[in-house]
Amino acid sequence: MNLFTEQALKVIVSVPKGKVLSYGQVARLAGSPRAARQVGWLLRSMSNTYNLPWHRIINSKGQISLRDPEGAFMQKILLEGEGVVVDDYTVDLKIYLWDIDFVPFDFIDLEAYASH
């Protein structure tokens, strides 16, 4: 696993319940601000392996941007289950955006999140 992938996964598992980040913010916090699409790929390919809270990652406009209607509905339900108000598949970033500038990567053990 390359450094960006490891750090992006650590950012994603760190997002607290009831908060969201954008794909671009995850990429920036992981050290590659232009890698938002790669974050989307990581979510699709590694969410099950690492039990990622994939539903907490949305687009920069606050919208659920999954193309699959069933997936988008599931993301909406999961966010609402954590207390996030989702109006027309959009989250108010002024309220629910996780305000963070630094993730303490050394203190996050990805293996603790891996499914067995």
C-alpha cells in the first residue's frame, strides 16, 4: 500500500459520526490535494476490507454524488442515522463539515479496522 492510500484510509476512518468530509478534503489531508478521484476509487475498492465509514465522504458541494440510486439512498439513510440532516441528497456543510486541519496518522491503526 502506498503512503497516500494509507493516509487517505486513516483520514476516512477518523471522520467522526455525524460529520462529513469531501473527497478533495480527504485527498488534501492525506497529502495529495489533487487526488479526489483517487479517494473515490479507494472508497469503492477498500470500504469492505477496512470497514470504512464511506457514507461520511461526499462531494465538495455537500451532495451525495453516488450514481447508483440504491447506493445514494443507503448513504442518505446512514448519514441520517448519525444525526446528519440530508435535504434532497445534500448536507449543509456549515453544520456537518468536520473542521480539521491535521490527522495524527501515527496514532491510527488500520489493522484495527480491517474485517476478518
